[in-house]
Amino acid sequence: MIRMVIMIYKIYRSVVYINKGEYDEAIKNYNKAIEIKLHLTETYSYSYIDEAYNNKRGV
């Protein structure tokens, strides 16, 4: 249960970093959430991580 809470926290934190334009921090938090390897990570929309990578590259 604790791992799931940490993973969700990292995902939401990534969204905040994306909105602030801090794409490196967003990517770092998403990578940590993915490391936890919970089923919820796989079912959560990956559109935010795509947005972070695209914005960092200027796409």
C-alpha cells in the first residue's frame, strides 16, 4: 500500500513539474514511479510523460 501511495505522489508531482516547465524534474519523478512497478503505473495515462519529453525537445 505504501508503495502505491509513493508512486501516485510521484505521478502527481510530475504533473506539477510539467505545469511549471521543469521537464527534467517531471521525467525524474515519472521514472521513479515506473521503477516501483505497480499495476497502476501501467494503467495510468502516459500522456503526461509524453508531454514532458516533447516540451523538453521543443516539439
